[in-house]
Amino acid sequence: MRITFIGGGNMAGAIIGGLARQGGHRIHVVEHQQDKLDQLAADFGASGSQTLPENFSADDVVVLAVKPQQLRELCLALAPVLNGALVVSIAAGIRLDALGRWLGSRRIVRVMPNTPAMVGKGVSGLYADAAASAADREAAETVMRAAGLTVWLADEAGIDDITCVSGSGPAYVFYFIESMIEAGVKAGFSEAQARELALATFDGAVELARQSPLPVAELRRNVMSKGGTTERAIARFEAEGVKAAIVAGAMDCRDRSIEMGRELSQE
Ligand SMILES: NC(=O)C1=CN([C@@H]2O[C@H](COP(=O)(O)OP(=O)(O)OC[C@H]3O[C@@H](n4cnc5c(N)ncnc54)[C@H](OP(=O)(O)O)[C@@H]3O)[C@@H](O)[C@H]2O)C=CC1
Ligand SMILES: O=C(O)[C@@H]1CCC=N1
């Protein structure tokens, strides 16, 4: 499959990393910044250019990987050269009706990926325009499967929903890991030791949650010996509203996705 990424930033790099690990794809990147093209060529053997190709064809897959605020301008430039290529948009917020209007084509699949795609452990939510064929859906899914788990969403609003869990979620997890590293350093470990302890603890806890038949809350309670150390830590988290804040933050994230859709999908 020939796959062209427009925008070679963080998220495109992560998906290209997943595709390169899988192998067998021809990957081209259109990116303003030459240093990003050089890096993607060195890391993953992707070809690159700073301007759009003169013509795509119906066999091409074009992945729109620029910031949502840059998408309208890109789509308007892309419309005359698209020639019926399948478009996959990974932009947060921007709705199919706007993309269709700007591109003059409805052969579009929206995808909400996440950055662990880079190591093949991504999660991607997909939703296709009604005009996209079964083969188009299959092609989009094949691209994203190289990056990890794929989930088809029941409606387009599902893209806003999944953004606040898996799309933005890696940042929440990194935030928690950062906090654990900070605690480790405060307790007297070196930064490197604290990092290793935090990562290994996350790894182990995730694997246990995956393999255990018990609910996650029960696994947590199993760590909390009565009158012991963990109980004290969780009591502080609860008193400070940590869980409530994480849930509220995720809802703010979803609201922002909807708001961006309203703000940026109008013209
Ligand atoms: N980062 C993430 O975890 C996730 C991001 N997304 C979505 O992915 C998209 C990209 O995000 P991210 O990778 O973080 O953003 P980045 O800013 O890292 O990457 C976008 C890149 O595209 C370049 N660019 C913009 N317009 C053009 C153009 N017309 N032609 C060529 N290159 C262009 C930008 O260059 P310049 O800066 O010079 O304009 C920039 O290098 C966003 O729409 C975001 O919503 C979705 C899920 C997760
Ligand atoms: O923060 C953002 O807007 C993008 C979308 C999901 C993750 N990063």
C-alpha cells in the first residue's frame, strides 16, 4: 500500500514507526520542516518532500496529520490533486462534513490514534463516512492495525469519547509516572533508579490487571493492608480528590474535542 502522511510531527512519526516495524508499506511524508523529514528517513526509511505531490490516485491512502487549526488550508490545497484517493484524518475535533466540504470528496475515515503506536501498542478509534466503501474501511484499519489495537466506533461522536480515554490518555499515564518518579527521588533514589522503579511498577500492575479475573478496584484493595502503608497513601489521594480530578479532566478533554469541532468545522 502507498501511504502518504501530510504532516510529519509527533503522531505521524508514531504511526510511521508502527508501519515500519510491520514492513511492506511504501511511506511518503509531506512536511514543512526538513529536519523532521530527515529524521523520518533515517529512522524509518520514509521518503519525503516539503510540498504536496502533483497528483494522487484512487489507490493512494493519504493520512492528514497536521494540527486541527491547519487542516482546512491543507484540505483546500489537497482537493485539486486528490483524484479520489482515500483520506484518513487523525485530527482531533474536525468533523466529516467539514472534511468532505473542503476536500470535495467523502471517501474519508476519521481515526483517533495515540502515541504508543510507535511501539505497536497504540489504540485507534475509527469512524468512516457513509460514502466510504468496505474496502476503504479495511484499508484504514490495515494501516492502523500496524500501530496496535483498532476499535470501530458506533457514531462520529465516539471519536470525541475515545479521545478523552485513549487518544489523550497516554499523557495522563505519563503524568502519573512523572509523579511516581518525583516521589522516588524525594524518597532518596537517583532519577534513573526512580524511573526504573516507576516503569517496572506500571508494567507489573498493568500485566496483573490484564491477567487477573478480579476487578481493578479489588486488585488495588489487595495492596492496601489494613492499617498499613498503602491505605495511608490512598487516603491522601481520596482526600485531595485525585480520582475525581482525573475523571473531570478527561471530561474536559472530551468537551474540548467537541468545542474544537464546533470552532473549526464551520467554514
Ligand atoms: N500527538 C498526539 O498524541 C495525537 C495527535 N492527534 C492529532 O494528530 C494531528 C497532529 O498532531 P501532532 O503530530 O501532535 O502535531 P505536530 O505539530 O507534532 O505535527 C504536525 C506537523 O505538520 C506540519 N504541517 C502543518 N501543515 C502542513 C502542510 N500543509 N504541509 C506539510 N506539513 C505541514 C507541521 O509543521 P509546522 O509546525 O511548521 O506547521 C508539523 O511539523 C493533530 O491533528 C492532532 O489532533 C491525534 C491523536 C493523538
Ligand atoms: O491534545 C490533542 O489535541 C491531541 C489529540 C489527542 C491527543 N493529542
